[in-house]
Amino acid sequence: MSSTRYRDIEMSQHFVLECLTDTGAWIEWGHYASSSFDRLDDGTYLCSGHGGSPLYLRCLRQEGDVIYAVDGGGDPFTYRMRPLATVDRATTATDTPSMANPAAEPVPFTPIYAQFKKLKKAKQSVRIDLARSLSPAELAAKFAASVEAFESYDRVGPFRPAPKFPELSNESSTIASSTDFAWYVHNSKGITVTDLPDLSGAYLDYEPSIIRSLGNARFNDEANSKAGGPLRPDLLLVNGGTPVVGEVKIGSDEPFTAIVQLLAYVAHLVTGSQYQRLLDNYPDAGLVTGGVPQVDAYLILHRFGEANATYCDEFLALAARLSDGLMHQPEITRHIARIACLDATLDSAGRMVASTRWLHERQGH
């Protein structure tokens, strides 16, 4: 007997995939090529996304171009395929808009994002020197300049084409990636912080493209680099009405750069139009409205230090020092009330829980 559980899908060579929303409208998910899908043992069609979020199609039945499918948790989704005679291969298998969309306005390339990219691309020996020398005041100035620069960005619409839930990469309880981690957070409906319950956060989303812009958007930097989805927080939570961006580091992942990464996420979310997008995208989250936009930041560690990575302990100590220093900078505390570092694990029931490694708060919070 065949082990395949999900049905075959008849695909055109190139097609646009659309998803049916709760309102009955079809919205575009992206352009795909049939050759970009792999078939898993259970019959699932998997497109790895070439660096973007993967797409899983678990077909229960197909009626013409309409696919009736389920996600990893069994929730139903309905898709529709619109065949294309020809599609630029550079635009397939990614989260891209229709080619009919005009080119988007340039996206501001901010100083805090440039700093994050510099750290991320640096070799370990160079990165540790940068981490030792970066001052909270310098980063606070770049943060403030980034918020000001991004005020001109007034994109509206969703952070992703359709609702999407994290997938578990394997059936064991081993968390191998941030997506695995997000699956457990989603399944637990959030993260419970056992020693400081006031820090606990309810699940909102994972890897939302917070500067998502249609029309082959480009940054206004010298390289005119692509801006399709470079800022995707591992987690988006809500704590008492305040949105929280979370960056997950597993095992030997380096934690210092994550603090700068979190600053970049916040800087691109606290402008007027971007915070309104948060409100529009998560209308049932109870997010605070009015006043100066606030977004908190969590560095979330899982199995930290299990591997003997170079400079591991020093990177973490420098991250803690930087976090503390940042919360004494008025440019930072205008928009961030808390930077926390959590050690997360699964409890005996498989729920995501955490304890606090450090917490730095705005004075008077």
C-alpha cells in the first residue's frame, strides 16, 4: 500500500497561486514553477522558497484549478492556480507580486539596518571586535535616525499575502530551527515566563515581512538592493497590548547581533503608518492605540551554550551590557519599554515556557 496520504496536484508549468480569505476574496500568494516543488513521503508538495518562507501544499482534493488543502495542524485552506504561459524565473517560487504591478517607491535604507547587515556579514573575529566597540549612544543615534527616515514609508496592506502558520520540520521534540520553535509557541498560544509572568507573551505571528512592499521594491542604497523581505522577526507576540518582536537563537547561534537586529525591527515598526499596519493586520490582538508607538524586544535563547562556539560567552555578556546601556538612551526608551533575554524550553506537557536571563526596563515602567 502506498504511504502517500495527500492527493496529486495537476500544476501548470508556471502559475500564480491565490488563497481564499475568510471574506471570500482571492488574494495573491505568489508566482511559482511546478519544477520548484518537491514531493514528500506523505504526498505533501514542498517549495523551499529559495531563502524565503517554505510553502507546503497538502491536497485533500482538486477541482480544476482549485486546491482544497490543510496546514500542518489540520486547518483548511483553499487555493486557486492561475496558469501563466511564461514567467520570469527570477520571480517564481518566492513571495512576489503580480508582474502587472508597477515598480514600488524606493524603500528607505536605514542606518540601523545597515549596522545589522555589517554585523551579520562580518567574520566572527571581526564581529567580536565590533561588538566590543559599539556603544549604546551610537546605536541609539542610528535608531532615532532610522525611525525618522522610515516615516516617509507609507506602505499599507498585509505583512504576508495570506495567514500562514509555522511548520514542524520533524516529528521529534528536538527544536532545530526558529520555525520549529515558532511551531511550539503557536501550539502553546504563546510563551509563559515562569519567574516573571508579567513578561509572558501571546502568539501573534512568525516571520512577518514587516516592510513588505509590492512591485519589486528596492532600497534606496547605493546598490539598489532588493527590499522584498529582509526584516522578518522570528516571532511577533503581544504582552498587555504591547507588540513584542522576538529573535530566537538556538544552540551556538551568536546572540549579540540579535540585539541590533531587534532594534532594526522596532525602528521599522514604530512609525505612524507601520504601527497602523500592525493594528490592521492583527485587529483582534488588543494592541494599544494612541500615543507614541511602543514595541518591546525579546532575545530568546534555546539550548544556549550546548555547542562550544568561539566567543560564545563574551558575545552574550556584551549583548547584556548593550541591552542595559540602550535602556538609558532616551531615543530608545521613547519606543521601547523593555529589552528582555529569556531562556526558553519545553515543559513536560510540550508547552513553551521560559525564565528570565536578564531584563532591562525604561525607568518608571
